[in-house]
Amino acid sequence: MPTQTTASKRNKTPKSKGIFITFEGGEGVGKSSLIQEVAKRLTQEKIAHIATGEPGGTPRGQELRRWLQASKWPSVAEFLLYSADRSLHVEEVIRPALAQGKWVLCDRFVDSSRVYQGQAGGLNRLFIEIVSTQCTGGIEPDLTFLLDCDLDVSMGRLVGREVLSHYDQAKRAFHEKVRSGFLALAALNSDRIVVLDSTAPIAELVTQVWDTIKERVNGK
Ligand code: TMP
């Protein structure tokens, strides 16, 4: 069973002023393009923000990202590398930005570990939750956008990328598990996770993101 992260469990740490928004999904679903467009919208609205992502949101995290991509790791070691990256990212980038009142747009966060390492990779879920809580200090996204599309579309987008991670090269069955894992997580956390059809035109996706933010976050 995927893990539910209820609103009551979230953000138990002192309330930050900024808003934390994450973007999740399988490979090739177009997260980075959407984040760029949403960031442009925030600039137009004169909202202070940063766009960041995992793995590799800090200089040392970039090193970890290179390690992760260089070879196949045993699942526990791999998860702990993602977690080390996340811990640095929270302490050095995310928490300070939120404390300054900035909005944080983040490409992947704990949900990626829940799905890639947990749902698809078979790692113990309680272990993932305990380690992740330590790494994030309890910070959880206010809102998460899950970009979803048929695997033929997302895997087609991967063709032409210069560096394919070992996940890009993994079997289709793994990507199917990733997709269904994300959708199951979204169904259990519908108060936080909004599913978007990533095949929609980018302008339409930005409008959907913006409308959701106005509806769900502005009143917090
Ligand atoms: P991306 O930068 O293209 O999104 O790829 C990052 C890869 O890292 C992608 O295959 C998903 C994987 N990943 C995990 O398996 N667990 C995690 O916790 C994170 C953040 C990423």
C-alpha cells in the first residue's frame, strides 16, 4: 500500500512563510519545462521564488547525482544516497528559502523515493518514511503536481536525451510500476497531490497549476 501523508501529519515544524510546491512523475513527462513556465508566471506576479530539484539541488548533491547515475546501486544504498541529497537540499536550500518567505518549486521530493524505491523498488516503506522524516525535518509539500501520461508518450520523449540514467534504460515493467505507484499515492493524498495530464499543451498546464494554487494554497 502506498503511504498516506495526511494534512494533519504535514508541516509539524514551525510554520514557514513560503509555499512549498513539488512536481512529480515518471521520466520524460515534462516536469522541468512546466516548472520553468510556472517560475516565469511567479516572476510576472512578482512572487519571490526559487526553482530547484532532486537529486542535485546543492553542490554536494550534484556529486551524489553523478554517483547515482554512474552505476546501479543496491536498493538500500541507493535510497540512502537520495536521502543524503535530500537532507542537504532541505537544510541548505529549501528551508532557508521558505523561511525567507520564498515559494519553492521543486522537481521531485520524498514522493519519488516512496514510488521509485518503495512501490517500484520494493524497499520497506516504514524504513523510507522514518529516514525521510529525519532528512526533511518534517517539511512536506503544501501542494504536489503529478504529471501523468501514457508510457508510450513519456518513453518516446526520452529518445534523444544525451545521458540516459539506468532508470531510463530499465524495463517497461518498472516504468509501469512507477506510473501506477504515483497514481496510487495521488489517490490516497488527494488533499495534496493534483494529477495533471502531461500531454496537454504547456500553456493549459500552467493555467491549471495557477488556478489550483489560487484555490488550494492562497487560503492557507
Ligand atoms: P530526473 O532528474 O530526470 O527527474 O531523474 C532523476 C532520477 O532519479 C529519476 O530516475 C528518478 C530518480 N529518483 C529516485 O529514484 N528517487 C528519488 O528519491 C529521487 C529524488 C529521484
